[in-house]
Amino acid sequence: MAFPERFSNLPDYAFPRLRKLIDHMPPGGAPLAMTIGEPKHDMPAFVGPILAANLAGFGVYPPNDGTPELLGAISGWVARRYGVTLAEDRLMVLNGTREGLFNACIALSPETKRGKQPVVLMPNPFYQVYAVAALTVGAEPVYVPATAATGHLPDYAGLPADLLDRVTVAYICSPANPQGAVASRDYWKTLLALAEKHDFQIFADECYSEIWRTAPPPGILEVAAEIGADPERVVAFHSLSKRSNLPGLRSGFAAAGPQSMIRLRKLRAFAGAPLPLPLQRVAEAAWADEDHVTTSRARYQAKFAMADRIFGGMQGYASPEGGFFLWLPVEDGEAATVKLWTETGVRVLPGAYLSRDVAGQNPGKPYIRVALVAAEEETERGLTRLRDCLYG
């Protein structure tokens, strides 16, 4: 049986690769997982009561694009957070943002551009669904370095004009996974101008937008509104997984221009998995409440300060502006991961598993990604073990 060749060079997903690397080795201490970005802070207290009050909703098919109440709650949050008023027909509920980031490429990236194979841009390192989405639509994925030299954000404006003319979609994550870099207003303005000049769309993955160190990261929706950008240039993605410590709820949303949203909703009518009605009721309450977000953010900010204290003065250490990962420099990420596991039991992710080789170079190879999602005492214990093992 023949299989699609476009996926033949796709490596295994990061976590199966990690299991192959270290699971056959005994840990050198009590196992402590600092790999996956699965928040461990408390869920909002209202989750259980709302679910219990709406159990009958599991007995009906839920609205595919979101209930009017949930869309209204999302619209209200966008207005409070970004000062932008979006009609509900510019919003769509997602079963987690990974679904939206993948399907938006199918719905919106054309088969050809100017008679040539389209290009989909993404930072390198990056969230792996970007590459699979590009390959699925027959586009050429172009991995653009997001290193210390570029402020850990991709320099799309520095790409050749003939390449940019083939671009249909540019993915960007802010705060960035894994480095925690934040796109400034000027960065967004430059990218929006580039998209207008070369006729492509920006897919802004902003699922870490509410975990920040000193100031709320500017969002693409507010910057686009400020400069009067064409709303069809932007598709923004947000999630409750990180913001509200609800990764298992699988609830997010996409915001797009009117014509783009028509196409997104049409595809989702055939291929999407609607969020069960009781979960939509929980999501509605979560988007309407900020107290639980503020409490959780303060805990992450304390962990940022903890990491600064533990790694302060270490050459190459950079404290993240947002998100909840550390991107720590090492000589070789795989070797460091093995050493940590076999000598301390701390489990981290090699940076190369989040990146692609380009011209023989992998920008993630000399890094490990460390998640700051566990309770404070456990996080401090893990970071201290890590420091003493790799940098002591």
C-alpha cells in the first residue's frame, strides 16, 4: 500500500521521541517531569458546579461554532483584553487550538500562488502542528531561525522577496513556545505590512498570552485594529488550556476576518469536533472571569523569579518574557536530557525535538526545554537538581 510521500521525512512527535531516548534507562532519582506544558495550577472553582448543573447537555448535539453565550463571552474578553470589538460572526469555538491551527491552513491556504507551490512560514523551533498543516495542503514549509540573534522570533522580513511572494500563511507564536519571547507592537506592525505587501495571512498562535512577566503582551488583533490593517490578513488563536489551567477542557477559539471565518466555519461543519454543551458552559464562565487568571499568573511570576535566582549569572541564561518554559543552553540537548534523567530523575525535552535541521544546522540542538508547570516546591527541587547536574 502506498502512503503520501509528503510525510515521509516527518520525524516522530517530540514526546514519543523522548520516550525512545530515555524510557529504557532507570532514573537516577525520584522521577520529576518537567517536559510537557500541562498546567498543574488549580482549575477555577466554578468548573464542577457548572458541569453538574448542565449534565443534560451531553444528551444533545452541541452548536458547531459555539453557543451564542460562549461567543458573547469570548467577544467580551477580546474587548476587555485588546480593546477590539468583534462581532460573533468573526469568532469560532475550537476543540483546542491545535485543531484550529491545523484546519485553518486547509481552509485558507490556496493550492497554488502565482502559479507556483505555496510556502508556509514558521519559526524554528516551533509547535509541530504548523509543519504538518503545511505538508497536508501541499505547501513548502520554510523554517525560519528564531534564535538569540533574532530575539528568539523569526525575521520574516529578512527573507528574499521571491520567496515571500509565494507565501500563503505565516505562523507566529507570541509569547513564543519554547523561548518565551514576546512580539512587540513594532514586530506586529512590520509583519502586518509584510503580509499586505506580499499578500499572505498571519496565523497568530497566542495561547500563552495571559502568562507574562511584567506586562500583558500586545496582541495582533489590537495592533491590526490600531493601524487599520485588512482584517482578512489575520487569524488569531487563543485557548483556555494555559490561561485557565484547563488543558483537558479542549476549548479555544479562532478570530478572523469575515470572509476567512466563512471558510473556516464551512470546513468545520464537515470536519470539526464540536465542544460538548456542558464544556461550552464552563468555557463561557472561564472567559468571563479574570480572578483565577490573575492568581495563576502570580504563581508563574514567582517561578520566573525562582528560576532567575537559581540560574542567575549563568552564561546564556535568558529569563522568559512570557509563557511557562525555560529554554536553557547546553552543549547538546539529547546528551543533557539523558544525563539529567540517569543521574537525577529530572525529565526534560531536548530542544532539537522542537526544531528542524536547515542546511545542516538545528537551532534547538544546544538547548533543553523545561516546563515550570508543577507546584512551586517541586519546581524548585527540579530546577536545583538540574542546575547542580548540568552547570554545577
